[in-house]
Amino acid sequence: MKLMNHLPALTLALPLLAAFATPLIAAVSAKARNRWVTCVSALVTLVVFALLHRVLVHGTQIYVMGAPSWNISLPSGFAIPVRIILEVDAFNALAACAAALAQLAGTIYGLKFVKKFTGLEFYSALFLLLTAGTMGMILTGDLFNFFVFLEISSVASFGLIAFWRDRPESVEASYKYMLVSQLAAQLVLIGLAFIYGRYGVLNMAAFSRAVQPDLISKVVLVFILVALGMKCGAFPMHMWMPDSYAEAPASVTVMLVATSQASLVVLCRFCFSLYGTAIGSAAVPWALIVMGCLSMFGGVSMAVVQHEVKRLMGYHSVSQVGYMLTAFGVGLLALGDAAAMNDYGLAAVSGGLYHMINYILYKGLLFLCAGALYYVAGSRDLDKMGGLARRMPVTSVLFLIAAAAISGLPPFNGFVSKWMIYESVYAVHPILMVVALVSSVLTLASFVKVYQTAFLGPERSQFAAVREVPKSMIAGMAVLAAAILVLSLFPSWTVNTLVRPAAEALVDKASYGAAVMGGAL
Amino acid sequence: MKNRSMRPLSVIARTACDMYAWFMVAFGAYVIVHGDITPGGGFQGGAICATFLALMLVTQGSAYVSAWLNENFYKVCLFLGLFMFIGFGLMGLGWAMDGTLMLNWAAVAHDQLAEVKPWWPPSGTVALMDIAVGIEVTGGLSLILVTMFRAIRLGTVQEDGMGKETGHDQR
Amino acid sequence: MISANLPYFVVVVLFLIGLLGVLLETNMIKIGIAIDVMESAANMFLIVLGFREGGYIPVKFLMPAGTENFVLPTPQALTLTAIVIALATSALMLSLIVVLYRHYGTLDVREIRRLRG
Amino acid sequence: MKSVRTLFVIAAIVMGGALMGAVSSLHPFGVPSPEGCAVDEHYLNRAGVDLSCENVVTSIVFDYRGFDTIGESTVLFAALLSVMMLFRKGGRKQ
């Protein structure tokens, strides 16, 4: 099967080509456009899952853009790759799968959700471009290519956040996000210019072979950490996150969650696979841990006072990102120490990684449910809702699943990942676990409040005519709910076959370099 | 409503720019086509071609240009360029999937130059993609110019059908 | 030492001007200009990194007889890409500013504060 | 407000100090290290031979790093779509 060799490239080329064609197809009819985007996003999901399967069976996949053959990474007689290489290991592929599910859910949900507005040809095309940008950020193995895809996803999300352009808040949120991500993009560009000037390479694997713990590498790492920390919504620069998550249409917010997680994927890639032990001090892991704890607690404490559903969930996103940052910081602390790595390091990385996958799924589902509430109730304000459980039973059940998963209630996947994080961070310092537990309790309290206000309570007279949301919106939510249930029902299978290989691939710096640069060191 | 349209410049400026703008397009086309042998390339040439519209807007004024301009031409340019570009990239895959995406399938090595037909671009997809990107950038930049220019001419929020797309709020 | 590396320091100063502009300015257009200054700093940094003493532009057959080496081509290609990206984002940012101005009637970011709390 | 601005200035000065230190330890201006330009030498040597492309920059933009260029024209396309979407005609459909 020669097609299987080209899966990494197809993952990126398919949504790009489809996005170029979407405005033309939209000119035919709205129905054709809807079918087209649904087919394409289903196909992208299929391709990404096939890629994950291939990676799990055959090991790390590389794809060399423009070489005579897909696996010739080095030109003859030359030790450094000169072309753009996509490098997909278990970690990349797993993150790409979660992003693919998010875009499938968002596409299907969006068919009805934004149906009554104009400009849908632009909306559909930009959504596909956002998909392509996110996939590119996750899958690429080249530093400058990462910058390009970062910009694709940023530009597409600026447009999509401002989709309701007659609402001043939307445009404002878009502008805010634009400032943050342009700043971040310039920091990334300066950082990779330093890498180019110091080492003369732009390939990630070549860089991971060459990197030395000197001043330039440290400055580059700080720049990249600051930039990607901004993009994934860590505490000091989290302000854009609740704004843009709340103001974007719900179908877009799902994808924005996946995009911000793509930044986190690359952040982990930099810390573990590229730098590894060359970080050279404990300051970076501790900075990650402190940032994570602040985000965890700060996000959730700001969330409990919110009255807008999606804004509340946006602050919860800040808190959830904190869990992952803390876990990855703990994993980074254990790097280079084999005993500590076995003891708690690998568990921390697996926990953070598993939490990232879970987060994309349940947070996406929560945002879709919030969008459904907004769709039927015509209001974002939690105080104006009430008694909707009887009117929309399916949505309320789906919301319950997602809320239980985010609060870490036992049968659900959020419980497993949070448990892994608690256990591993306890080994470093008990106070970290206390912070994580308190944040988790507050999350539970906050979502109990949301569920009780919106779905339970007395029925309101103005909601007498409210019906369940249309079937395609339910289908979009069901995609994510099914994924959550699968992960919840087979926890040990998930951890052993999906998460553990991904975590091992992430922390194994030597094999990341070897996949492109060859075995000899 | 105030008159937000751009006024035309004097007749001397208009006549001079009328002629000059076409030379600009010719120069842009030159830069695009010779991208693989001289400094320049698709983006630079495309940007030069797109200045045609900027010049026209400044000198001729908005009323003249919006009456005379056909946006569909630029849309055709944009999509033609995009599909040519990614099409050349996908052609690298080949029928049997033997190559890779973005493979330079048409390149000729320097010592075999004598064997190919004179019309064949020796640098292969470099020259072809140069032209594709030139067409695309011409269309894209001109469309951005036209769209932003129209937007300046739009009135306040209530005019021109704006002001209604605020989401699902029922006020 | 300083004079030999002067272009690098110019880049740093340019970057800081842009950064402080983004952080401290209150006019939206000026913030946009500051971001463009940062982009220019990044592009200039790439170009400066790729300069070689006595190098010529990397086009083979235009090379004069006396020169023997070229400047590095990769930074120029990267800069070309980065410039087009900067252009696209600037256009989008200006459009957002136009829409914001239409909604709020001001360019001052301190008055555009509906999203609070 | 005032304290926030002071904080910004301090952060920028710290960042500037780090940048100054980093650029001082780069290679001197105009003299890149030989291993630092190995990839560029490869481009310069091979572009004219393998591709018959005289302009090495163009050969990098469209061949060696051609996928970046697809991304770049996609950014332009995305910006165009976003601008057109912001200024689209018409309100809500009936």
C-alpha cells in the first residue's frame, strides 16, 4: 500500500486543497457545501486515525517533502536534512487524533448552528484552514514550517472569532487574540532565527542532535516557552482565552481548544524531544510547575464567579491547561534521572498527555453544549436559564457526561488522568497535589452550579416553546461523547496502548533524532 | 452620509498613471516569469502587479474604478493560482504514488539540458510554481485592496445591511 | 567588538521599540505599526545572520568576476515567507481596526473594554 | 495602571538584556561559522546542477522548502477570506 506512506502529507494536503475548493463549491449551493465539508472532515479523521494505527504498528513515520522518495531524509553524502520533514511519532499522532475528532465534531455541529447567517462560504473555508493549521503545527518536524502553520491557524482563527462581526465583543476578542498571537509569533520567529544563526539547521531532529546548553539555547528556550505559553493560555497571559472562547461560535471554539493544545504539543516537543537534558537547570521545570499551579488555581477561582456559560468554561480551560503544565514540568524535572523517571516522571508525562487528550474531548463537548444552550435560549447569561433538562434531554445527558469527566468523577476518563497527575506530583511536593485537588473540587462545584441552574430548577415560561436542538448538532456532540465513553470504558487499554507509547516517544530524545538523522550518533 | 469616495487627481496625473500602470503590470509579469533566473519571483512580481490597482484607486478615484473593475477577474486569478500551485505539488506524487508531495517532477539536471525541448522549463516546478504564485498573489492582494477599500466606503453599522449578525441572542 | 556586531544590536533595539510600542501604546493603529516594527526586526535579524563578508546575491550567472562566494540563501527565503505572512496579518489587523472603529467610534484601546470580568 | 506599565518596561528591559547577551555570543557579523552554513552551501552547490535553477533563493522557496510556500500562500488566502468575511454584504437570512 503505497498510499499509506503518504498519510502524513495527506493529513495536511487534504484540508488545504478542500479549503481552496470550498468557496467554489459554496457558489453551487449550500447543500453541496455542507456535504463537501462533512465528507472532507470525515476523510481527514479517517486519515489521521490510519496514521495513528500505522505509527503504533510500524514506529515513527517520517515524510520528506519533495525528496525523490518519502523516506530519504538526508541527501546523499550529507549529514543534515535540507528539506522539510514531517515527523510523526506516537505522541504527535495521538494529539492529531484528538484534534481530528474535535474538527469533525465542530464541522457537523456547525452545519446547523451557523445556518442562518451569511458568509458561510468563508466560514467553511476558514474552518478547514484552521484544521490544516492545527494539524500542521502538530505534525511538522521543521521549525520554520511550524511558524508558518502557527500563522495559518492564527489567521484563520482571527477571522472565525470575529464571525459575528456585528457584535462588538466578538471583534474585540478577535483583536485581543490577534495582539497576543502576533507577539507570540514574532517571539517564535526571533527564537528560530537564533537557532538558525547558532546551529545552521531548521530541522527539529537535527537541532535536537546539535543543541548545547549555552546562553543562546537558553534564551531561545525562554522565548519559545513565553510565546507558546501565551498561545496555550497559561496564567499571566491567559486574558485572551475566556474572551475568544466565549465570543467565537461554539463550533469554532471546539477547534480553538484543539489549536491551543497544538501549541502545548509543540511546547512539550521543545522541552522534551528537542532540549531534553540540555535544558541544564531546574529553573525551567519549576517555572512550568509554578505557572501551571497559578493557572490551575487562578483559572478556577475566576471561573466560579462567572455568569456567562462559555466565559465560565473559558476560565476553566485556563485551569485545565495548568494541570498539564504542572504534569509536564514534573516530568521535565525527572528527566535525565533514570530512577526518578521510572518512579514518577513517566507517570507525570503520561498523565499530562492523557489529560491533554481528555481535555480536548470533554472541553469541546462542554463548549458544544453551551452553544446548544445559547442556540435554544437565545442568551449567554446563566441567570436567565432554568429547567431546560426536560426540554432538551439529550443535551443535558451529554453535558452531564462532559461535566463528570472534567471534574474527575471516577468512572470517566478525566478521573484516570487526574489520578495519574496527583500521584506523580505528590512525589515532587505534596503542596502541588493539594493545589490540584482543591482546583478539582472547585471545578466540580462550578459545574454542579451550571448544571443545576441551566438544566434543573423550575421551568421558565419563556422556554415553553424550546425544543431539543437539531439532529446534526446532536450528532456533532455525540462524536465527542462517544470518544469520551470509549476512553472511559477501557482505561487500562487506553493507557497501555495509546498513552504510554506516546509518553515514551515524547521523552525519548535519542530516538526522535534517530528517525531523521539515522542511528549513528 | 458624508461622501467617503476618493476624489480623482488632476488630469496630468491621471494620464501619466494610466500609461505607467500598464508598464507596471508588464514589469510585474517579467519579474514573475523570470523568477528562476533573475532576482525576484512569484511573490515580488505579484506584489508589483497588484500595485496596478492601488495606483488606479489613488489616481482615478473610487467611482471610476468601482464602475470599471470586474472583481471576478481577480477571483479567477486567485483560485487559478492556488489550484495550479497545489496541483503542481500533488503531481509530484505521481500516478503510482512513487514520489512525494512537492517533488520537483519536471526538473532537468544541468548536464542534460541539451536533451530537452527548448520550451521545457529546465528548473521544472520552480518556474511553474513561480508563475502560479505570481497569479495567485496578484489576485489575492488586489482583492484585499478592493475589499478593504469598499469597506472604507461603507457607512455606519446600520447601513448596508450590517448590524444584524450578532449571534443567537434574542433581545 | 561592538562596532563589528552593530547590525545585531540594531535588531535588538528595533525589536525592543516594537515590543514597548505594543505594550505601552494606546492607539490601535500605533499598536499595529509597533507589531510591524517587530516583524521588521525579525526579518532584519534573519537577513543579518545570512550575510557573508564579500558575498554576492545568490544568483549564479549574475556574479561578477572578482567575487567568489555568495551570501546565505536560506535566510532570504525565510524572510520572503515571513514578509508575506506579515503583510497578510497586517491587512487583517487593519480590517479588524476598521470594524472596531465603526462599533466603538474610537481608536483608543482603553475605551474598548466591554469584555471585562 | 501605572504599575502595570512599569512592569511592562521592566519586562522589556530584561528581555532586551537577554537578547543583547545572546547576540553577543553569536558568530561575528559577516563571518558565519563553516558548520553553520553547511546547508546553505549544499543549496548553493546543488541548485544549479540538479535543478538548473540559477536563482538559489527561488529554488529554496519553491523546491527545497516548497511546503512553506504553500503555507505562505495559504496565509494570504486565509487573510483574504477573513477580510472578505468581515466586510461581507448583507445581514441575517430570512
